[in-house]
Amino acid sequence: MRDFKKLSVWEKSHKLVLSIYKSTSTYPKQELYGLISQMRRSASSIPYNIAEGCGRNSQPQFARFLNIAFGSASELEYQVILSKDLGFIDNNKSKELNENITEIKRMLFSLLQKVQTDA
């Protein structure tokens, strides 16, 4: 069993979730059940899946959940682009969020490579 709280990628993704919640709190209210909900679910799916994967008993199962987290990060990356294009966030916030997402994706990819090598 792994302690997900000791993984820097989990910690960084948790901080990203907090940032997404804060950013989406200023979106138009009509987006509450649309883009706001989708972004919050995508963002929170990243650390959720890292944590769940850590609780699994095998490297292949852990790798599966890391892959799901990676997919959620990619989904969130597009949602940030859409948010910028719709004028819900400015260029600076979009750049900041996407830089964080890119870093998390790199970290997930690296961890996934290590997990698959150790399997």
C-alpha cells in the first residue's frame, strides 16, 4: 500500500483542484451545471484517481488509475482553453492553470513509466 499524500504529483494536483474551485467561483451562474461542474469534476478526478491507485495491490492496477488521472488532466486542459475563449478567465490565469496542468501531466507520465518498469 502506498501513501498518496507522500506523492508530489498528488500534492500538486490537490492544489490545482483548489485553484480550479477558486477560479470557477467567478464564472457566470448559468454555467453552474455546465462548465463549472465539468471543470471541478475533471480537476478533482486527478488526485482522486492517484489516491485510489495507491490503495490498489498491484502495479498494473496503480498504472490504470494513473492513466485515468492523466486523461482527466487532458480534459481539464481543454476546459481551461474553452474558459479563456469564452472570456471566463483572462490570459494570465489560463496560462498559469495550463502550466500547472502540463507539469502534472509530466509528473504523471514519469510516475507511470516507473510503475510500468517496476511491474
